[in-house]
Amino acid sequence: MKTKNLLFILLTITSGSLFASEFGDPKLGEIKAPSCIFCHNPNGPVAQDGYPNLNGQDPLYLFNAMQAYKSDQRTGPMAQLMKAQLQHLSEDDLKDVAAFYASKAN
């Protein structure tokens, strides 16, 4: 039983790190996120307390959040602004932006 648990843990850790590294290109994401950095500072604290810190977040979570803004599934005071900022980015662009912020230290 211990061997199966250890194997499961190793596969989980390995597959997660492979997925994160293949999710998007952080270098391209930095190029594609020029308007993002004004509110979501990749090098330190966010511009205002109400803005979420994206640094070090899970790339799949970030990608899904951006997709939700684009499709009006996320609401709130900043939803329309986020939709406007994201409307011209493709799925691959969003993956790259997510990888960029995921690669930053929190």
C-alpha cells in the first residue's frame, strides 16, 4: 500500500510540474501583457488594494479567470474593464499571459 501511495504522489508532482511548464510561454506572456502590468504589478505589490496579486498563481486558474471575463461569466466592478483588456487576446495569448504571471515570485 505504501508503494502505491508513493507512486501516486510522485506521478502527481511530476505531472503537475510538466503541465505548468508546458502551459504557455512566460516570455511571450510578458510581451502580450503590457496593459496588465499597470494594475497587476509582476515585480511587486499591486497598484491598489482591490486589485488581485497574480504573481505565482496557478496558470490554469489565471487562464480560466481571463476566459470567464471574456465571456461575461465573471461580474463585478472591474468585469467590463477586464473584458475590454482581454477581448483581442487569443486562447494562446491568454495561456502565455497566465504562464508569465505564474512564473513570477509571489
